[in-house]
Amino acid sequence: MRILLVALLLLAGCSGSNNQAVSYFHIETPRPFGYVIGDEIPQRIIIETRPDVTLQTASLPAKGPINRWLNLNRISVINTGQHYQIDLLYQVFYAPLEVKMLTLPGFKVLLKQGEQTDSQIIPDWSFNLSPLRELAVRKSDDGEYMRPDAAPSLLPNTLNVYGLVVSLCLAFLIAAYLCFLYGYFPKLLRRTLFKQALRKIEALSKSDMDQALTTVHQALNSLYRQPLFHNQLSHFFQLNPQYQQMSSELDWFFTYSNRYFFTSGMVVVQLDLEKLKELCKQCRKIERGSQ
Amino acid sequence: MIRTLRHNMIWGALAFSIIAVIFHACSLYSVYRENQLIVQLIAGRDVDVNNVVSGPPELRLARALYFKQKHRYDDALSTLSLILDKGDRHFQAQARYNLGNLYLEQAVEKVEAMHMNEALPLAGLAKQTYRQALALDSQNWDAKYNLEVAMRLLPEMDRVNSSDDNQNSQKAQFWTTVPGFPRGLP
């Protein structure tokens, strides 16, 4: 008999395990005071169910008016496994004459496990609502005081201003580049004549002496705006006095060029090419204004 | 071939940017003109109706304001009803708030003239539009204030969670439907 009693007690102890459908339940609510008419009140409900238990979303309150002074503007359910997060957004439209306590009505959430149904009660939640308007009537010159109409805001033009500035800058830059390509900036071009010539000569060897001389001639012709010959050097220096310091080098250049192109049997040495490059370098310095 | 193509592309980019300049300049001028019309209407001067018809909803809102200033309530109502669903949520709330003001102002005038039967539906419409405005923009404090004005003018019949209210519900219903503001404290 005693053994039977102990066995029964053990059995009762084992069968007393927790078999509720909800393993965790929590409600997050904001401050319960300081609300006025038209305010929105959020409420978050966290429910964690036991395995195989599902929450019946149809048992949740529907979006829309709950009663005459309370609206449910938004309801969303986020379900991750057995974890349910229910977000509710109420809006209150009650006009109290003094600070008044109101209650968000609770509801019952249904939970289903197989054929069995369980429920979780969401309790009422009370909060204080304050009036915006004094009880005594406030009169303005036009009669009953009320807030004035909302004047329409002026149309924004920021995007158009930005668009205009960007497109204007773009058009200006492209037009300037085209002008450069079409030679409408001769001064700008003349500032890179010897730079381009020097770049070409740097890549040449003494066997390409004819190309090197032609390149320097072309640079001088462009600067002079007509073919420049030896006897026109003095006029060239009058137009471009900054090149006066290069008179002896230029004199050598024209003499050498005459001999190279119009005398047979001339032998080109590396030193001549180096001298030509040095001439070009000096002219480049004058061109950019550093000498 | 590639050089020619590149050159043509540069000309194309220039043409495109010039078209963009013209487009933005025209848009800017159009916005300037419409803003001038809005300023003119707010100042109480009417504008050509054709400009309003082809203009943005802000222009209609300004014209409704002009009509209301001139006490042309029907014109203001028809103008506002055309733009209730235009623009973003903020603009829709603004249009509904002005519509609520239109109803409320008329309701107050009727109450002052002791025409209670005409004031009742107007106050009800005002409350409804303020609620809609607040549902769209719950931070509209002017709408909150004026909704409370409308609620005081025409109190709701329902009372909430108070045992006293439940006991006297019939009496409360009778008195709360009479429009009018409480004239001071007892």
C-alpha cells in the first residue's frame, strides 16, 4: 500500500510539467500620461509559443475604428519561428474637459495546437489624456477662436536650380573644350607648342634628325603664325622678345638645318641631337614663363 | 573613324546639355510663376481660372483659401474636394484640415445664429475631416486643436469607462447632442 502511494505521488510529480501554449509573454507600452487628442499610441506584444503552437492572426483586432474615440491605424505581425511580435498603433480621438483616464481595450489572442485551442489574454492598458483647450470659451475678434487655415507652401525649386547649374556648367565646359579643339584659344595653344615638340623629340634618335628638325620648325612656325626663315629672326624677336635670349641657339638651329637639308654628305652626331633637345627645353621654359 | 565618332559625341553632349539648360530654365520660370500666383491668392487677389486648372494642387489649395476669405464657401468646398487625394500625405492632411476648417467655421456661424439643425451636420463633417487629417499626419497640432473645438461644439454621445456615465447614459446622450460651447466654469 505504501509502495503504491509513493508510485502515485511520483506519477503526479512527473505529470505536473508545464504544458501551457505560451512560453513567454510581454507587452511593451509607452508612458501612460501626457497624451492629447489625435495622438498615436504604439503597443508591442511579444509572444513566444511552445513548439507546434501557432498564433491565429484572425483573432487579432482588425484595422479601423475600435470604438467611437479609438482607431487602430496599423497592425503588423512579425513571425520568426515560435516568436511573434505584434505591433499595434492606436490613435485616440477623445476630447476631455479635464485630464481623464482612458483605457485601450484588451483582447484575446487565440493559439492553436493541432485540434486544441488555447488563448492568451492581452490586458487593458490605461493612460491619461489631457485637453488642449481651456474649459472657458476663448473668443477672438472673429468669434469662436480656432486655429487658422494652413496656407499652401510655395513650390520647391531646389531641384530645378541644381539641374540648371549642373547643366550650365556642363554646357560651358563642353563648349570650351570644343573651342579649344577648333583653335579659338590661340594663346592657350601657343603655350604648349614647345611642350609638344619636346615630347616628340625625346622619342627620336639621331637617325631621325630630319623629323626632329621638322618638329622644331613647325613649333617656331606656329608661334610666328607663318613659316619662319633665318633672315626673319629679327622680326620674330620683335614679336616675341622673350625669345631674344635664345638668339644664338636659334641662329645655330637655322644654320644647322640649312646645312642638313641642303648640303650632301653631312654626318649627324649624337651631340647635335642633344643640342637640339636642349634648345627645345629652353624654349619650353620661356613658353611657360619659368625663364 | 574613332576620332570622328568621338568628335560627334562631344557635339551630342553639348546639344544634350543645352537642351537640359533650356528645360530647367523653363521649369524654374514655371515654378516662379506658380509661386507668384499662390502669393497673389493668399494676398486676397483672384487669378485666372485657367492658370489654376493647369497648375499644381498647391494652387487650388490657395484658391480655396481665397474663396473662404471671401465667404464663398461652396466654391471653396468644390475646389478643395478636387485635391483631397492629390500630393503626398502631408499635403492631403493639409487639404483635409482646411476642409475641416471650412465646415467648422460654417457650423460656428450657424450656432451663433441659433440654427442648430444646420449646425449639426456641419460640425459632424468637420470632425470627420479633422480625424482624416490626423490619421494622415498625427503631428498636425492645429488639426488637433480644431478637432477639440468641434468636439466641444458637438460632443460625442459615447462616454467611456466610467460607471457614472453608464448609469446616466440616456441623459448624457440627450444633452451631448445639443451643439454649443460651454460658457465658462460654474
